[in-house]
Amino acid sequence: MRTLSLTAAVIAFLAGVPSAASAETFQRIDDRDGFLNVIQDRNLTRMGIRLSVQDNGKIIGRAFGRAVTGDWSWNGGYFCRDLFVGGNELDVENCQVVQVLGNTVRFTSDKGSGDYADLRLK
């Protein structure tokens, strides 16, 4: 079994690694208020990752034992974020489509044309 480096694992998570959930049943979130209604006072989690996306435009949390910080904004119907893991910039800002199904939030990179990651609300 191949083990991903921390950076590769976080990139895979944030850029999107497909999961088993069906895309047809997810509902798109089109605006900042709708997004905040879903994530407010909750954490986004996935194995080894726990993030808080705050209403003040900040992202804080941990990924595989390392600090995650960043900023986010809502722009033209997309969640746009810039992240740092352990003080290192993960990549340039990426704007993503956000969808929700129950307690699962799906982020699809590159304005919906890239990979997706499903995170659980806790």
C-alpha cells in the first residue's frame, strides 16, 4: 500500500478525491448566505482532517496533525479559498462549486470542472 505525503493527502482532499455519494442527489448552494446556513457552527471533517469555515472569511483547522489556515470568499456563485498547511501555501486560490446532501458537503474544484471532495458536517 502506498502512503501519501501530508501535502499530497491534503491536496487530494482539498482538490477532491471522489467518494461514493451520487452527484445527482446533491443540491447546489448558490450564495454566501445559503452556504453559511449549512456550515455555521459546524466542522467539515474527513479522515485526518477537521476544518472550520467561519463567517468572517477565515478557515482554521488541522489536517493530519498540522495546522490549516486560510481565507475564503463567495464570488459569482462559487466558494473561493486560499489555504496554508503548516505555514506552506497549498496552491493558488481555487473557486469551487458547493453542493449539499444531508450532512455531506461536496466541493468541486475549478468552478465545477475539476475533482470533488465530500466532507461531513459535525
